[in-house]
Amino acid sequence: MQKLSVYQAWQYQKVNLIVTANEDGVYGSHKQLAFNASRVILSGGRRLPGRIQVSGFGENAVFQGDEIAVTGKLYPGYGAYQGRVSFAKIQLIRHHVSAVSSLRRKFVAGMQTALPEPLAPFAMGLLIGQRATLPDAVKQDLLMVGLTHIIAVSGYNLTIILRASQKLLSRRSKRLSTLLSLGLIGVFLLLTGASASIVRAAIVSMLSIVTGYYGRSHKPLNLLASAALITAWANPFYLWGDLSWYLSFLAFYGVMVLSPLVQARWPRRWQRSVAGGIALESLCAEIMSLPLILHVFGQMSLIGLLANVLVAALIPLAMLLSAAAGLAGMVVGANAGWLAWPARMLLEYMLDVAHILAGIPHVFIENHSLALNYMLVLYGIIAGLTWVLWHKTTYRPGIITDMKQVTPGSSAA
């Protein structure tokens, strides 16, 4: 908090800054070029902590890693950002082009070549959470039906697709499943530019993968606590104002703790369903994040459950087909449309479902904020239900329920 106090002296004043862009700039409101930046340095050489949002005029394009001179009035930031500068004058100082960022831009261009609007930005939203170029009408449809999380950079999509790949391949080849999962993590880190939320998901997933590969059992709560400790130590600002940090770990809790406990109570034939498991994980993640969203934003979708059942189970397949479409656009250019048609059909289905459900009257509630005490009560109820499910599911050694299953010479005998 002492580090953040330095912003108060400069708020609502015109400042000259030198910043480093964390992402490629996109055109936002009022035709301004907008991007997030770190390594903020005042004109006198003083370094400001954290990150800021910048939007302004003066350059046609800003790429990740570019060093930019920014002149404008500094305002208080929102959420995870410590400040913002709007209607600023921006000027490129020098390019810092890396092979990774160049590959990422080629992939985005390949996606736009292979898929039409708004499918291309929607596919990029599914893959790496890039939603700045998504049309406002599509974003509104996804918001009204409770599907905004599928295009958010929360690491949720990475967790879902990793668990799906492990379910499909773990019985065939443990090594292949591990290598595929680690490869997927690497690809996501490259495509997203190692955003904070994806790094959080990568830490959780890699701890889980490594312990599982060496035959060690792991407790999901320990994994989540370890990831929270590592990320909060690396950036303490997460604790003070990054809502996505809390939402991501709530979603992780739903996927890694609550969902397996509920699935363990299902009939055995249901437990083998990959699509059913993914739908359940999506629902549990939504349940965990909903009280906090109601408390902060005061809005919710009454049709979110149906939308998640119809769409969320298809997310891994949509991400796989979208990635194939983007790669086809990189390699074969204008002929990529023939290879991208499976992704096109599936993405059109997902957007059509969201649009149809969003057209139902009174499915979206606004301006109904949940008080803090009620939010805490809801999370207390969820914690109590989790404990009950864990208590009923936990294996209890030393109790034999069926003597017919015990054979002479077995360890149980």
C-alpha cells in the first residue's frame, strides 16, 4: 500500500511517462489505440509500481514489448490496474520484437484469414481471451446468458482442456498424456504472452501433472494454496485489487474440488462421460464465482445453467478446431477456409445458441447487488456442502463391506 501511495501525488495531473506495452494495441472507444503497460517511469526517472491502462493517439500500431512515450492526464485505475491515461499522446521510442510475439501476431492474422467476422475474434477469445475486437452485440449476448467466462483470460479454458486431454489419454499412455498436457501449457503461454491468469492456471496444472506423473497423490486445496502463495508473492497487488485473481481461484476450486466430489456421487456410467464431466466442471466453476460477481457487479443470468450445458461441454473441441483453423490460415493462406469449416460450424452454433437464449425476455438481472454478509453466508453454505460431500466420499480403510470380494492371499485378507 505504501508503494501504491505514490500514485496519489500524480492523479489528475498531466504526466510524461515512458512505458512498456504488455500486449498489442487495439482500437477501442473514440477510435483510440488502447493497451496495457508496465515498467512505468516518470519523466524524472522515478519508477511507478504496478500496471496502467493507456489509450490515445499518435501511432497507427503498438506491439507487445514496444517502449512508448505517453503524455496525458493520469487517473485512478480500475481493478488490477493502478492508473490509466486516456486521450494521451503516444509516441514510439523503440521496438522490441521477439520471435514469440511475431509468431503470435502471425497466428492472429491466420485466424482472421481462415474465419470470417465475428467468428475469428470469438475463436481468439476462446483460445487466449482476446475479446477487445469482439463486436459489442456478441459480448452482450454472452453476458446475458452467463457465458462471458469462456472468452475471459482466466485460465479456466486451459484447465478444462487439460482435464479433457488427461481423461482421453491417461488410460492409454501416461507419458503421452503428460507430454501433451505440458505441450498445451507451453502453447497457451506463447499465444497469450504469458498473461497473469494463464500463468496461474499453468502453475496449478503443472503441479498437478508432475505429482500425478510420479504417482504421488495431491490434494487440490494444497495445489490451489501453493499457486496462490507463489502468485501473490510474485505480485502482491493481486491481493489488493485484482478481482480476476479471486475469480480464477474460485473457478479453480469449483473445477478441482467441488466438481470431483459431485461426480463421485454420480452413477458409474455417467462418470465415464467426458462431455458430462466438462459440463459439470463448468457449472461448479459458475456456482463458485457467482456470489462474488453478484456482490461486485450486481448482475446474473437466469439462463446461465442451460447455456453452459449447451455450450461449455463443446469448449475443448471448439478450441482445438479453432487452433487448427488459425494454423491453416498461417500455412495455406486463402485456401484455409476448406480446413476451417469444422471450426466455423461449431463456433456458429455456439454464437447462435447465445443469441437465441439472450433474446428470451427477463433472463438477465441487473442492479441487484448482493450484500457482503449474504455473500459470505453463501460461500459458507458451499463450504459446508463441500465438507459433507468429502466426508461421504472419503475412503475409510479397515472397513470391509463385502466378504465375497476378499480372496485368500489378498492384502485385504
